[in-house]
Amino acid sequence: MTTTTTIEHTAQTAQTARTAPPARRDTRRPGPGGRRPLAVSPADAARRRQAHYWFADRLVEVLSGQRPAGWMLRHMSGEATYDRLWQLAARGVLRPPAGRPAPVVKRCDKRAPAPDVLEAFARIASGEALRALAFRLERGLDQRWRCTAVDFTGPSW
């Protein structure tokens, strides 16, 4: 009798410990450890470490409407620079029309007119269309890069 009681108790405990809803028919479970990081090529990893590429990627996300302008606030220097970014984002200068892929940075080049100053320009692509984005970065006393100017030339998509 004790063995039967123990088996029934174990079965009841297993039923109450279920993590799935009672009507769930899907037997798949997420793997241990949650989400795995995306594989990044060595070239992409090196690119992400360069300040001008890092800023270009983030500016494109804001100007295409994927992120709000406030997302870049702590990376901007001066109210006028942030206001310019906000104006460009509100105009939707890099927001693609329906059916066109999200814009991406194809290439970003820089020049250093002075120590701790970078002037950069990026080629932005959405499908076959290309646009240009220019910005200036300055390294502060805290050794962090901040965007001090941003401009976009050309028609919207």
C-alpha cells in the first residue's frame, strides 16, 4: 500500500509542477540558457569597435525611425546638435517607404582634422538607393566620444 500511495503522490506532484498551460499541445521547450548571442564575423566585430561606425549605425537607427531620438541624447554634445538630430528624425529622412528594406550602413569613412576629433561620412543603403550622412565626433575629458554635429544631404527615400 505504501508503494502505491507514493506513486500516486509523485504523479500528482508532477502534474501540479507543470510549467505549461493545461491545454498546451506543443511539446517543444526552450533550450537551456535562453537566447544565444548572434554569430559575429571578425570583420563585423572590428567594425563595431570603431567609434565612427558605432555612431553611424546608431544614427541610422534613429533617422530611420527604428529608435527614438532620445536614445542618442547621452551621446550628443550640445543642445543644438540634439535638436538637429531630432529635426532630421522628425522629417524621416532615412525612413524607407513600404516594401523597401531598412537602411544599413554600407561604408563609413573618417578623417581626423585635430587630435580627439573625427569627421565622418557614411554611405547608407536601402535596397538599391544610396544616401549620405555626415557627422562630427569629439572625445571629451572623460575619453568618451560624443557627436557634435550631424547632417544629411539629399532627398528622403
